[in-house]
Amino acid sequence: MKIGALIQHYIPIIFEYCEKRDHSEFDRLCDRAYSKATLDVNFPFCKPVEDISAVENRRYWSQIYVVRGRTVRVTSQWFDPPTSKSRSSLVRYLERQGIDVIEAARAAPGGASSDTMSVDRTVRASRGRFKGNAIGNAQNLLVRNILSNFGDESFGPEQWQQVIDAFGRRCAYCGQDGELLMDHVVPINKQSLGEHRLGNLVPSCKPCNANKGDKDFRAFLSNYPDRIAQIESHMERHNYVPISENEQIRQIIELAHKEVAQVAGRYIDIINTLMAGQRRAGGED
């Protein structure tokens, strides 16, 4: 199996690792130096869509992925030995992250077709396609968009700085100073129903941002009741009441999530019907 096909097989698996196990790994994969040192590729493994210049456009596959709320594309600039060490670097990378390495990853390029077939069985989508696009990315993006925008609250950089100051310019979870990220106390996803409101935002250091992930902040801080109390006071001060117990909103979000897949399926059927008709018409000529 060629390195390009191999990378495309692992893209959703690597991004799932970034979403569920190590949030900071996504930032590292967007860094060119890290990508070169880790995977022997001359471009960032992935790059936000809005940051890809016209010149760089052909260096990235057109497929768009949603990771940590960002839309990104993955570089297509992969080469097999002897031009590059990307294949062996990928194997080492996967092993370090605890990701299963398929046999085709270790095999030399141009190997027997059985390698390709073994990979195909592991990732075959419901429509029998290899490398099927994940509709879940679109579903999750829609949910995040809805949860980030309903209501009439507005705030800007000045208000966010006031929140940072209120926490002593330290991480709300561990109390460390340094570079601070904007973290949603209640995660913005279909399960937690967090919102992009000031009362749901706290400053977080990179390690805590990665380690907390989609955990409930009370569970994450179970040994630090004073920090839980500080965050709860922050939420009350900004009149933020989590909507996770609102069953009607949960049903609406669930409906929106399902409708994305339904819309995709409907248009796929329409296009398939159109193409089948065109093929039949072409055969009759």
C-alpha cells in the first residue's frame, strides 16, 4: 500500500486520538517543525482551512475534517522510500500513541493486493467504500455552531480579559500561570450541551485543556473543591445556567444531528438516480 493511501486510512484515527485522548496533539500536528521531526513531511500534517494560501492549496488534500472545532485539511505531500522516511516514521508515531499498526503500514510499497484488502475490511463504510467521508464531522460542526450561537449574549476581547483577571491570570483548573487558552467548562457537544457564553469560559493551561477534554469539570477537579467553587461562582456571576437537563433542547439538538445525515443521504440518492439514468441513456445510444 502506498504511503498516501496509508495516511488517508489513519487520518480519522489520528484525529479521533486528538479529540478523545490528547487535545494538545492537534496543535502539534499543525506545526511544521513537529510534523517534519515526527513524520518526515515538509508541511504541517494538517492546517486550518483559512490559513492555507493559494500557493499551498495543491499541497493539501481537498477533504475537510473538523477537529477540536477547527476545519482543517491534511497535507498530501507524502513519499515512499527512498525519497522519504515517512512510512517508518508513521509506524513509530502510531506505536508511541498506542494506535494499532496495520500490517500494510509495515509492508514495502507496491506489495501484494492482499495488504490493501486487509485494510479495506477494517475501514469499509456502510456503502462499501474505502476512505468514506465521515458525516459525523458535519454533524458535530452543526451542533457546535448551534450551541455557540443561540441566545443574545455578546462579548469581546475586553470581557474575556476580565475573566482571565478574575482568575488571577492563572489556570482555573490547576492554578498555574503562563500561556492560557479559552476553555469551555461544559463542553460544546451533543452530550454535554455546553454553550459559547462568558459564564462557560475559563482560562486553562495547555496541559489541563488537553487532560480535561470532554470531562465534567467537577469530576476533573474532584480533589479540589475550592476550584470547583470558584468556577461555579464564575458561572453564577455571569448568569450561566447549563442547559444539559433541558430535555426539549436536547431533543432539538438530537434532531439537528440526525437531519445532517438524512440530508446527505437524500442528495446522494438523488445524484445516484440521476447518474444511473444518464448511464442508461448513454447505453441506449
